[in-house]
Amino acid sequence: MTYKATIDILHREELLDPQGKTVGNNLKNIDILGVSDVRIGKHVIMTLDAASADEAEQKVEKACKDLLANVIMETYKYSIAAI
């Protein structure tokens, strides 16, 4: 069966996000006011084959832990749907 995983990876809340800080500081330059925080991360969409939803989840979890996210500095969350 084929599955689609949607993965979001962000810097941990307690760590500085320099790219988000820069964007947040410059929003006022384009007349966007009242924004108190901006966090920028990665959005990954993965299509994979697996025998079951559990197997698909195991593959996505391994990809996140071992390749996609630096688990020391980043958090991730994902959703998986059969397609």
C-alpha cells in the first residue's frame, strides 16, 4: 500500500531561531505589525510503500530520527495517510 507522510521540523522552542528572528524583525518593513514570534522550519512530504500503517510509521520515524531532523536541536511531528 502507498502512504503519504507530511512532516514538520522546527528548532526546539528553547533555542534561538535566527532565520525566524530576522523575518520577525523585518515584518514591520512591509507594514505587518503585531507579530510577536516567527519560527521557520522544514516541511517534508514523503510518499512511501509499506505493508501496513504501522510499517509506514516506523519508516517515517526512522527517517526523522536518523536523517531529516537533528534531534538535539529540532523537534518533529508527522501525519501519515494511505493514498
